[in-house]
Amino acid sequence: MANSTPPDAQPSSPVAAAKLQINHGHVSVATKDLPADAAPELLAYRQDVARASQTQAEYLSLDARPLDVCYFPTEPSPEYFQQIGVPGQYPFTRGVHSNLYRGKPWTMRMFAGFGTPSDTNQRFKFLLAQGQTGLSTAFDMPTLMGYDPDHVMSQGEVGREGTSVSHILDMEALFSGIPLGDVSTSMTINAPAIVLLALYVAVAEKQGVPYSRISGTLQNDILKEFIAQKEWISPPRPSMRIIRDMLAFCTHKLPKWNTISISGYHIREAGATAAQELAFTLADGIGYLQAGIEAGLDIDAFAPRLSFFFDVHNDFFEEIGKLRAARRLWARIVRERFGAKNPRSWMLRTHCQTAGVSLTAQQPMNNVVRTTLQALAAVLGGTQSLHTNSLDETYALPTEDAAKLALRTQQVILEESGIASVVDPLGGSYYVEQLTDQMEAEALRYIEKIDDLGGIVRAIETGYPQREIAESAFKFQQRLERGDRRAVGVNCHVEPKGAAIPLLHIDPAVERSQIDLCLKVKAERSQDLAARALQGVRLACRGQDNLVEAILAAVKVQVTLGEISDVFREEFGVYRDPAFL
């Protein structure tokens, strides 16, 4: 029955009074309804939104109810602006952009890579045709570890976990028919990241793309390799020298390139808690800020081009709180600890990926539901870019159909759910704000401990983050095995027979073809030019010249990734995991 109480009627009970107060808008206020005497921050925000929204259509709910861009308490306190604030303004708790997805939907950047570069090139084109808005490249294990396909260490692994890239002809095939001046490309590579950057720049040059238009992101987060993923070449300190040279090169020459994607994803996948992921990721970020400053760079010249990469796990609200806390804590670190003046330096911009470790081989169709919930949390948390895992990834690299369904998951969220219409729709929730505060406080305690140890590099050398993660992983597994933590299909709602699903199989001929091409490149190039270029890389390692320049010159004359990585092994040494307990 419809409510027929006239607006000016007196409520008959305290409950009715509370309902009437909510209905009259005394609990929250929309941006367009702000009174003339509202706080200056809110009035400034309304002006920002008005400027950004001049050409945008009206946003409506499914029932055609008008939706404002953001909602606020009617009488925010000074503490509100210090802790929560407004979207697009320090401390960015509510997001780094004033109108978030109204201004630009998050980038749908599906991770792709398998077989030969040509195989992956076809997958790129398929995903772009399905509506993907950014490229993300997965490399195979030999590439990640700095080995050519013809190396004995590569045997049986070429093209299996990602695509095989060893030299400039491989990189050309990977991006054949894809104009590098018009797309943004992410590359998940760390120890030999400097080589892949040089290969990408060299191919862009061959396409006639000026440096000013080359855009994308290099993961290039070697510190998290020592903490969690364990794919390295040289020890931490010479590895940081390589990072320093890349920061300097990209700051001066590639204004649209994100030099490092500071990655909590692999830290979380290794067993860290959400707070540990947040803390160790930001501690790595502090280490990279210090490396840039040591290279003589102004923090405001390079900090805006650092980006982040977070895991989004199963605890829906905890993940939202983590992302909100990450923005606020990073903003305070960069502004207050490092003295950055440019607001863009304070912004934590992040890519997110749904939690691979949460996927199960049992009842794999359930993975679609898990991924959907995690993707929702990423969007509600304000991510700028998102990859959704495919249902079959516990078995193999995703099939084309599984990858398309994972992409469609994002598209349904964007086009049908309505959650992208309002900025930070959970802002002000008692629970979410409390989680945000707790995440920030817990992460800050870890960061202070790392500072006391002498910084993140020293903390890694002593094994501190490694031990913390190992302990958390062990405790989580114990809870799972006791049944304290439930996993559908694993320790509850179990079915006796597994479901058969289509899987992607890599043809063994891929390895042979990549080996043959690599040997051909090495045999047919100018041996004199290659030898001189490789010696240039060696001398740069021994001196202070920027390594990117030397490596760029080398890859242009078909020196390979493995040959350059071998120079690193010889000049900087090979890192062995000390296996802290």
C-alpha cells in the first residue's frame, strides 16, 4: 500500500520520525542538492563535476530514477575531509577522479599470452574485437627468467605459461597489425623488464611512433619478486640500479609510460593477508621513490607515472576497504614524507586482478561466480583497470571462450549493474569506513617496522616480509583444512565427480619453431654489430651510463634477451633465495 502521509504531517512514533528524516534527505545529500552554505570542499567538487559532465547524458537507475554523481553527509565535520573527503581530491579515499567511471570507464585489460608471438597476436585481436580496451601481455617462464628458447633451462617451457619473446622479430610479430601509438600496453615482466621495454620501444620506432605517443605500463617490480614470486636474475641492490636507470629514461623520454606497476597481486597470491599485501606493496613503492630521488629525479617528475596492481580476493568488503585505504595512505606518504607538490604525484592509480589463488579445480563453473564478486569489489573500490580471471585457469591458460566470458563479466557490470553510475557508492557506510581505517592502521604498522629495519631492500635481505607472508599462508591453510574457512566444492558442498571443461593445449611444435627462429636470428645477424652492442651493455653495467640506452642499441641489432640477461648474470651476479625460516 502506498504511503499517503502528507509531507508536513507529524510522525506518530520515533521510528516514523526517523523514516521521515531519511526521506527528506537529512542523512545524505546529492552533489546537485548541496546548499549554498555547504563546505567549500563540497562546493568546489560540484564545480569540478559540472565542468567534467557538460556533455554527459543523465544517469538513471533501472526504474528511471535520476542518479547523482556522488553523495555526502549533510553536515560533514573537518575530520570527514581529513579522512574521507571528496573524489578527485586529497587524500583520495573516495577515488582519484571527481566523476570516476562517468568520465571514463575502467580499462578492461585482459591478460593474454601463449605459444608463439603470432598466436598471442591473434588472441589480442580477438579480445579487442570483443570490446577489450587495453592490451596485457603474459610471457612464458623462460622469458620471465631471462633465457632464450634455445637454452637448456627453457626445455619444455617455451610458450606454455605465456608467450615466448626473445628478440626484436618476436616483438614485431607480437604486435603485428596493432598500431602502438593508439593502444595502451601492459607487460607483466620483471627481472628482464629493461630488455622488454627496449624491444617495445624499438618496435614502436619501426612503426614510426614518436616517444611522446608510446603509452603503457611495465610491471618492472623486482622487489616483490624477492618477497613473493621468486623470478629474478641478479641480487636486490644491482636490480635496483637497473630500476633506477629505467626510471630516469622513461621520465625524460616516455612521458606516457608507467615505469613501474608496483604489484601487491603476487604478494597476496603467495599467502599474504590483505593488510600485508597493502603494507608490503606501499613499502616497495617507497623504495622506488627513494631510487628515483637517488637518480637525481624530482619526485614530481616521476611519481605520477608510477602505478599499482592489487589482488582482489573473496572478502568483498575487506577488498573495497583495502583499495580505499591504499589511496589515502599513498597520498599521505608521497605528500608528507617525500614532499611532493603535484597532486598527480599523490594519486594511487591501480590495476586490479581477481584472485587466481581463489579459483578451484573442483566445480570450475563456480569460478565464474567468484570472479564476478571480486570484480564487483574492484569496481566499488575504484580501480582504474581490471582483469577478470577465466574459469579454467586452475587447469591451463584460458581458452578463447573462457576469456570472452571473463571479459563479458566486466561488461555486464559496467553496462547493466548501475554501480558505475555513482562515485564511491559505499562511502559513508559504517562498516566500509571502519575497514578502511583498520586497513590503513595495520599497513602503517608494517611500514614503520620496515623503516626501522632500514628500508624495504634491507628488510628483504633479512627475510622479514618473506617470513610474515609464509606464516600467514600457513595459518590460512590450517583454517581451510579444519573447515574454519569454507570453500565451496573443496571442503563443503562437495561433489564426487569433477566437471569436464574444454582446455587450451599448447602444441609441442611451438617450442621447436621458437628455437629454430632464435637460432636463425643469431646466425644471420651482423656478428660484429651484435658483439659491439653486447660489449656496450657490459660496459654500462660496470659504469654509470644509463643501461636502457645501451640495451636499446643492442636489441636493434638483434641481440637477444638471453644474451643481455647473461651479461647481468656475469656482471651483477646471480641471486639465490636464502630461504628464510
